[in-house]
Amino acid sequence: MARGRIVAAIRGWFAGCDFVEVETPALQVSPGNEAHLHAFATEAVGIAGARAPLYLRTSPEFAAKKLLAAGEPRMFELARVWRNRERGPLHHPEFTLLEWYRAGEPYETLMADSAALLALAAEAAGAKALSFRGQEADPFAEPERVTLAEAFDRFAAMDLLATVQADGATDREALAAAASRQGIRVAADDTWADVFSRVLVEKIEPNLGRGRATILCEYPVSEAALARPKAADPRVAERFEFYACGVELANCFGELTDPAEQRRRFEAEMAEKARVYGERYPIDEDFLAALAAMPEASGGALGLDRLVMLATGARHIEQVLWAPLAEG
């Protein structure tokens, strides 16, 4: 019942901000091009029996950006999405992403949006505090804002940006040595990104969103996915993640609109996916073509199920799903 009230409140909030609710297709020619993101594959069978590979979307992002390119200035979607190889207290193979986009507005606006949505969910659920695994946060307090560089220094005693060059290239050996000095396990075949992620998970994330929400911003550009570089420092990108009670709730970007750079990133990610998992996903050429016509914009993705969990005090994501998938 709380989930229903939260969803209704979200729809009302976006309507009040002049957003249009869209419904983009779940079947896509590409499910996304991030190395460690795993999709559910299927196929379309024509009347004559011809077969074409398709995927269930891992996000509605590609389709939404095509709508931005077509002239839609503000939109949101409560999208059913699917991700393989994900199962646990905070992960379910099928879940709901709230995605929203603002054309012509800076990504800092999405920081305010995220804080407003957190407070809205708590109010709809009748919660005065959020809780998860012994941590609590005030959903109505102004979030703290911390850069990745500040977080690595504060919680891991590491100089993150000393391992990132001006052109965004990374120094694996320097980061690995710094991590080892802090007692973090580093394997011989770990990449810079592997070490970065391990420090983030072990040292940083448990300290975020305590007492109040945390905006963790200015990710190294190599971890930017679909975000544009920050004008004042091209080593980092206009990307932030929004945390409460140590739980990542949202991932938001100042959107990249350079199709050549986006292609380069996609190809690098798929090369890494092929190296690690022995497979790669196709690139959506229509999406890259749309980027050339897309206006400057900001966009966010928020895990609705996790938001409901924190607002209701649930311990497992399956407690806030109507009909969870049985584990095989």
C-alpha cells in the first residue's frame, strides 16, 4: 500500500513540474553498452520465420534520449527493466527504474529533484526517518554534497585524482599501490576500474547517507558512462549518485551529446565486456544518430524499489515487490 502511495505521489510531483509521462519500449536492439551490465536476450520471429536478436532493456535511457532529440523537453517514466546476474537484498532481475530528463537544465537541478523525491516518498509512506541495516537518515534534511576525490581522501586516505591524467587516462599501478597500502586486496589482473570499484564498495559507500542523504559527485571521466566531462576539470564528469543509509538510490548525469565520443566509450566498454565475459552487445546506431540532434540535457535514474524499501523499513527488495520471481 505504501508503494502505491509513493508511486501516486511521484506522478503528481512530476505533473506539477510540467513533465509528461512517457512509455518507451522494453524490447531494444541494444540493452546498453556497459561492460558489467548483463541483459536478458530474446529474439523477434517474423511471419516468414526470419529471426532478429533483441534484448529486454536494462534502462529506458536510449529511447528517452531519442525523444529528447525529437523535441520533448521534460519527461519521466516508471520503467520496468531487466538485469541478469543480479540477485540479493537490493537486487532483483526485474525491477522499476524512475527515469527523468530535463532539456536545457544543469545536472545540479537533478540534485534538488533527488532530494525532493526522497522527502516525497517518506511523506507518502508516513516515515519520519529512513532505515536500512542499522543505519538511519532524515529524508527531509538537506543532503551533503561530496566529490569522489573528497570521499577517497576522507574515507580511504587516497588521492584519487593523482591517478587520473588531464585527458582522462588512468594510472592503474598508482591506484593499486594506494589501495594496497590501505589493506584493500588487489589482484594481478585488476584494472584501474576494478580497484576503483572495490575501494568505493569497501571504504566509501558504507559511510554515505548516514544521518542525511549524500550526493556523491564528480566521478572520474573514465567512470562517466553517458555523462559529459566537467568544463572546469576534464578529469571528472557531470555525474552524481544519490545515497541514503549506505544505499545507492539514483544515478544522474549531465548528458553527453557528442556521438563520436559516445561511440568511443561504447566500443571501449564492449571490448572490456568481451575480455571479461566473452560477449558483447550491439551498438544502437539510431541512438548515436539521435545524440547529434539532442539538446543539452540532464537525466537521472532512481531505483523505485529501493526507495520504497527505505521509506518502509523493508530489509529485502522482495518485500516491496508485488510478485517476486522465484529463485531457481
